[in-house]
Amino acid sequence: MGLRDRNQTERRIEPNLDALRVALTQEQARQHLTLEELSARTGLSRTSIWNLTNGEFVGKLLTWYALAQALDVPLCYFAQALELPAGEYMPPYRRP
């Protein structure tokens, strides 16, 4: 591995967890869903969803998959939020 390759692999970008939480809450609000309704759609507890939206924990991939399915957004919508620079947020999802 050359110096250039090593430098590229050592540079890690911290995931933008704030943008991930904002993407979830704005999509929930856009669809006018309560915690109870989102819980019923996902099978997740209200407490789990509340904890995700308030940064108490990040959740697993299957949790975010269930949320994406329930909100009718692609999973990559949430994944893209993680890659945004700090302080930036995803625009609301627009269906094609």
C-alpha cells in the first residue's frame, strides 16, 4: 500500500448523525405521523422511535430499513444523510 492509499484509508469522515435524525423527523412530520402511527407501521416501539429521533441511540440497519419502508422512502435517503458535512441536512424526500 502506497502513502497515497494509506492517507485515503486513514481519513475517516464522522457520520452526520444529526442529519440522520433530522431526515427521520422531517419525513415523519411531512406525513403527519404520530409516534403511535409510525410505531404501528414499523413494528418498533414508540420509545425506540423517540430514542432515535432524540439521539439516544443510533439503531441498527434493519431498524432504518423498517423506517424507510414505513415512510415510503428509499433506505439510501437515510444513508445519504450520514455522508453530509456537519451542519448540513437532507432536503425533504421528493418521490420521482
